[in-house]
Amino acid sequence: FMKVLLAALATFSFLTAASADCVSESAIRNYDVDGDNLILQTSRGNYIADVGVCPELRWADGIGFDKFSSVWVCDGDSVITFDMGGRATDRCTIWSLEKSQ
């Protein structure tokens, strides 16, 4: 019974996260940096990710995500910055993610 309950809770949490302000990683086409915000440009508009203080983000040659889901990027996930050599240079938490108006 406990395994079934845990599986149901995990499924509910996943569905809830996907329906909140999350974005499919495959929809991200480009990104820009504006202060402490990472602007994710997607096929369905822009999303603003508040990453707080993330010193290497402005200078990153690329970014990636460490996600709780295999598909969605949501608040609580992390942005990983990479230099030109492909080395990870920083890891920053996404504190909030909102669709831009």
C-alpha cells in the first residue's frame, strides 16, 4: 500500500509541476541574461528565471539544466554554466520561473 501511495504522490507532483510555470527543455531555443534573470526564449514565448546571484552566468559560453524531471525545467531546478572548453563553471538554483507577459 505504501509503494502505491508514494507512486501516486510522485505522479501528482510531476503533473502539478508540469502544469505550473515550467517549460519543456526541448522548447528552449535561446537564452539571454538580464541582471539576476535568465531569459529563456522558447517556441511559445519567453520565460524569466530568477537565478539570484549567479556570477558566471553573464560570461557563460553555454548553459545546461539539472532537473528533477526529465522533460520540464521548473523552479527548484539548477542552471549549470559552461566555459568554452565545456567545463562546468557554476551551478545556480532557479528560484522562480514565470512566463513573460
